[in-house]
Amino acid sequence: MPAAYNELLDATIQHLEDLKSRGVRNVAVSKETLRALAQPAAKSQISNLKSQIQPAAPVAKTQAAISMPAKKIAALAPVTAAKSEISNLKSVIISSSPEKAAAFTALRERALSCVKCPHLASSRKNVVFGVGSIDAQLMFVGEAPGADEDAQGEPFVGAAGQLLTKIISATGLSRADVYIANILKCRPDTPGQLSGNRKPTPDEMQTCIPYLHEQIDLIRPKVIVALGATAVEGLLGKTVGITKLRGNWQTYRGTPLMPTYHPAYLLRNQAMSEKRKIWEDMLAVMEKLGMSISEKQRNFFLK
């Protein structure tokens, strides 16, 4: 990775940390700057980019968390960047709209302090709010955090999450381009179990899903992908088997929604035919978004 790129990363982190220490709650960045940050930069660009990252509102005197997910920063950072540098910015939200960033920050703060489900609040390590671009056109919704997600405070970071990342990459996008969230923000408790997960109860989903509704209302994605039957149930109230629903467009409050298998399903069943089904669902999503699809992509997982 070029030295100038590392220097850009260090300068950006230092600048954001300075804003955070002064009480800045959110940061407004133009779309042009976001694109520039995703590319290696020359030294002459560093000061220009730094000057464009400005507080979206007057500096407050109260301490507050800025809010942009770690993976958003990771998209700007070289893979060799120290983990501590990334984790320091784990909660920074960046958007081209200051008002949107501020609203998302406020929503995140409410979710992080939520104790509406006392049994989940007492057993969780982290509230897993969501990750990605709040200006995304594509949003993925899963079921609930697992042990890895609970430990790291980020959705889809375990084995299923790594597979989801590969699926997203196969479309030509990255995790930084989309938004990823769950029906539940806390890991369903598993008292007496050393490992494993359980499905959220209807009461837990009903209690928590207003946070997801607000996330969707703020992001306003053009397409939502529901990963698994629980995500479909939470968003649409349908308890029909995912096998019957997947691949068939649904509608969530006016937004096209594609139900598909949860990546964990492919970890259990790695048959080429099942991989192809999920990929066909993603091809439909790409077409709905008007993305270009190469012949190579169309032929993924075909014998």
C-alpha cells in the first residue's frame, strides 16, 4: 500500500479524533470526498481532503460519540492498518447530508442505551446497531447477532458474515457501499448454553424492530435483501417458509424486498445448486438497481 495512502489514513484519523475530543457529534463529507478517500492519494491531496472533513454542526461542549462503522473506515484504510486505529473510529457516521447523519447518530445512541428487553440487555456484550453507508441503495437485513457479532458490536462478522461479504463483493460492491443490520440489535440470550444461537421470539422482534424501521426510513434504500425466514417475518410479518418466498419480489412499505437464504444456510449446504439460487436472487437485485452484470457474473455457480 503506498506510503501516501498510509499518511492519508493517519491524517484522517487524527483529524476525526480531534473533532471527537471537541465534542463533535457527526461529520458531513461530500460524495466527491468519499470517493476520493476510497482511492490512494498523493501527499498534496491530504491537506485538501482533511480540510473537507468538517463538523456538520457547531462543536458541542458535551462528550459524544461520532458515528461511522468500522468497516466504513476499513474501506479507506490499508489492510495493514493497526486494529486500534480502526476501533477508535468504530462509531463514526459519515453522510453527504448533515441532517441525516445527525438523525442517525441520535437513533444509534437511543439503541445503544436500550433496555426494553431486560434479559437481553443484561446478557449482551454490545448492542449491534448496524454497519455500512447510510446513503446506501442496497440494504441487507439479517436475524440477530451471534456470539462473534455480540463480541465485536458489528453485524455479520462471523463465518456467515464472511460469506455475506464474499457475496457482496461478487456483485462488484463492498460492505462500505451497502448497509447491514438485523431484526434484533442484541444477541438472543442462551442461558445455560456455552455456545449456539436461538431464534428471536415474536415479542423480542416486536420490541426491537422500530429501530430497524427508523434505520430504513433514514437510509431509504432502493432495494432490501432479507436474509432468511426470520428477517422476512420481522419485516413483512410472513411466516411462510423461505424456500417458497426466496427469489420472489416482495414489498416493504413501498421498497422492493428480495427474500433469500441466510448465508448460514450455505455453510450447512454447500451444493452448487443452492449457491446458484442465492446468486440468482442477487442477480435480480443487481438488475433492479440498474447495475451492470458481466457474462462471468451471470455464469457464477453454473455447471
